[in-house]
Amino acid sequence: MTTIEATKSKNSSGVTRSGRLFVLELSGDRIHSMNPDGSDRKTIITNGRLPDGIAVDVEAGHIYWTNMGVPPLNDGSIERADLDGGNRKVIVPQGVTHTPKQMHLDKENGKLYWCDREGMRVMRANLDGSKVETLVERGRGDKDQLDETRWCVGITIDPKLKKIYWTQKGATKGGLGRIFRANIEIPKGETPTDRSDIELLFDHLPEPVDLELDLANRILYWTDRGDPPRGNTVTRVPIDTKADPEIVVTHLMEAIGIALDVPGNRMFVTDFAGSIYCADLDGKNERNFLYAQGNLTGIAYAEV
């Protein structure tokens, strides 16, 4: 694949547009923007507070990201900035969400979704940070917080069926990771702590982290940390059938973020060792085009 091919893709109308990656560097508290082959790299945000999840709103010209903060301090936050890093603004201040992790943008309905790890919650808000809601609460208080199987990490939504998906990673190399699904809206008369519609989709996973949903083909992708053969991989599964999950990428170094470019038939994956990988959606043609870039977390792809 040439550099030009790697940085271009076509939208549904057949119009060629330039793709862009937005990558979070946890160790440097920075956000980088680059072409999908790693060229034209620019640092657009500095002085983050352990950034972890990112989403891009191309139409509005915004990026959104989560700052985990220092977990024991309950000081996580969410910020917004222009695509070039300008006009930076805190939209969900410290004290509202404990340790925000991966996030998802629902542009059509004007909502941001994210998982709150030590808060043990699935949350959402309007795009300006107003109307913060807890949709799912898996525990409360110091005792529950010690149980890492309650910690919520990765998130995505299915707007067609109005479902929310999230991961509960569990302890490092614990083999107790799980992926859940529920209706986006809380059933009438129920609460975030007591919902009858929560489905356990997969359990005894190594350490499921980030989720992405290919809506066109109805396929769910996730990254898994932990030990091989199932750990440090990318796995996918159709969400409307009972097919078995398929591991499509292996031998990652503490896998974290995943972003899909479905029209371009490619995925991008980050790991904690500082690598960015590109592969076809079925895992073929995998290549590591950046390495030793610090501790990388969230990644987003957008045509801009």
C-alpha cells in the first residue's frame, strides 16, 4: 500500500477524502493527529490528565476525550477541542465522573457515552457536557470498588436496535473479563443498579478493553489484553447471530484502542508498548507502522 493509498479513502458517495488518526499518548499526556500511515504527525493537545478515550465529531470539527485523572482522587474529566487542538474546553468537570475510560459519540442523538472504571458505571451526557446520566451502575462504595470485575472500560452503541455494549475487564491476567449488552434506555420503573435487560454476551475473557461496532456488517470488534492465545488480540463476532468469536489479530503488546475504517476495509489498533497497527478487517495484511511511541491508549479514525 502506498502512502497516498494509505491516507485516502472513499465515502459512500464515492468521493475521495483524507483520513486522519487521533491517538492518545498516556505517558506524555498528549494527543497526536496523523495520517493513517503515521506521516504528518502533529501534537495537538498537551497537558492532559492521563487521557484514555477519544471520539471525533467531524461535522462540528471537534474531538472529545476522557482524562482518567488520579483514580483514588475521583478527579476524572472530559474535554473538547477543535480538530487542531484549539478552543479547548472542559465539558464534564472533575467530581462528576470518577475514572472515565473509553467513549463513543452518538452524533445523530447528540450524546456522548463513556465507561467510568472505578465509578463502576456506564454514563452519557449531551455533547456540551450537560445532562450527565448514569445508565448502568455495577457497584457502589469502597468495598465494591476493590472488585475489579465490576469496573467498566470499553463502550459502543447500536443505534439501529438501541443497544449499548460495554466491557468489564477484571483484574490483570485474571481471565474474568466480560462483555455485556442492554437497552440504551433504562426500562420503565427500573434503576441503573437494578436493570432486568442486561445480557451477558461473553465471559471468562482475558481482559476485554475497547469495543467498536461495524454497523454496516453488524460485527462487534474488541481488543483483549492478557495472556495468549486469547489475550493481546483483536476479536470479532456477528452481533445478530450465535456465531463463535473469531480472533483476527494476535501478538499485540497489551492491546488497548481500536478504530475501524469500514469503507476502507481496515482497522487501527494501539497497544501499551507504544505501537500502532493497521490491518484489514479480517486481520489480514497486518503491519506495525509506528512503535515505541510511549504508552498509547485510545485511537479514533475520521475522514476530515
